Amino acid sequence: MPTEGLPLRIRSLGDLAHRQLAEPGIRLQVAAVFDRVVYLSCEPRDAVVDFPHPGMVVLSHPDIPPGPLNITLNRWPDWSALAVHDRVQSDSHALNLCGHQLVHAGLPLWGSCPDWQSLPPIGGLADALHVGVSECEHSSAFLALLYGSETLSTSRLGRTLDRLGEGLFASDERLVRQGAEELAGLGRGLTPAGDDFLCGLMVALWYRGLAAQTPVCNWLYSSAAPRTTRLSAAFLSCASVGALNQSWLDFVQWLPDFSAEHLSGKLAPLLAVGHSSGADMLAGFAWGLKPA
């Protein structure tokens, strides 16, 4: 169905995007403009907020799956007039940019957090992931290190993971923070590989029930976020509270019906994200499943 003449509106609103937009006095400006997404930085009026603050919302093309920070539109207009650092008018009712009013008040929210407590642990999942990943193409140095022939302890990265694993095992805040600091910002691009790995690790900690019982995800997030890009810090914030995009939400909700036969097909959407971002996040998830 043609959408060219339709009024521009929000089709899907992520729960963490709404939470930020609803804050009194929130200040928004354009952080980056791409073909199918526009990143808007969000500065809260108050320095102290009651949850890890992503500091970002994402205007998204209709074809992009939902996510916690996404404001998915019903059609994609020409945003060529937008420039980085442009201020965006916003109040508790709507966003206003390029002559479009995008009403967000009162919309149903897309929920990004599964019912973590209802997800039963799957015995042998880590081993099954090893087999499943070996059947898939990827460009992740983390996956290659985890599942390749090189011994983890022989590399600098491996030694970092050893220390981080020791910290997680002992609930040692110092070691956990040190590991997060060493991984934060490791790699190139808007979401460096080390940050993607940490996101996957936090998803694993939520899946195993450890994130709800200890402050470990807060240690990881608060140590890594100041040392990386603003966009990557936003995604770390989401992972720290167990908030997932559609692909990961589908994956973890499928786990109660896990079958090795279908694993490769379920991994494909995760591995397809970015050049290696999805694979690096999967590596963090797989590594985080190991016993502690």
C-alpha cells in the first residue's frame, strides 16, 4: 500500500524511548542521520534519574524491527534538512521536527523486556551454541576467539575475559569493573565490538537470573558507558536493565522450546546485525552462559 500521502505518525514506540520522552524538561537534539534511522540524543533536565539513562532515542524506518529506544514511523520522509546538533522541539505530548508533529502521548508501548523469571534454564545451551555458530558465517573476532583453535589465555583479550570471569564468579566488583573498562570501546565504529560483547554478556546474566539478584549489570554498565560512544552507551544501558530489540526478544522467548535442529535459523537474525555487532553480542551471550 502506498504511504507517500499519509500523515506522518508513530507506528510503534519502544518503552525506554517513551520513558525518556515523558521526562519533564527533556532536551533533544540530532546526533546522527542515516538512510533509515535518525539518532536523537536526550538530555534529562535533572542530573539524577532513577534508572540507567540511555540518553538516546531512535527515529526508525518502518521496515526496521522494534526496539526499546525505537520510535518507528509509518512512513519515511525526507530528512535531508536535518543536521547534527539541530535542536528538536519536544514536550510530554509530541516531538516536532521538519514541520512534522509526532504525537507520542497515550500510545501503546512496545515492551522490550521478557518475563525473565519465567524462562527456564536450558541444559547444554552453551554447547549447542558452539555447534550452531560453527555452521554460520560471521566476522566476529570474539566468536573466533571463543570457538577457534587459539587458547583464550594466550591473548590479551583472553586474559581480560579470564579476569572478568573471575570477578563474576566471586561477585568481585573491582574485577568486574576492571574487565568492563578494558572491553569498553574496544574496536571500531559506532558500537565497538567490546561493547557489543558486554551487551550480550548482560543478556546472559539476565537469562541466568544473576542480574536480578546482584548489581553486576550496573557495575558493567556504569564502568563501560563513560568509555565508549554515546550510541553504544545507550545500548549498554538497555542491556543492563534486560531490555532487548525484536530479534533478541524473539530468540530468548524461543528458548523454552529450544531444539538444536532449529538453532541455526534462530541465530541468523542475530548474526545479521551490522558488520559484526550481532555476532559480537552473541559471543558475549554465549560466554556469559558458562557456569559461575
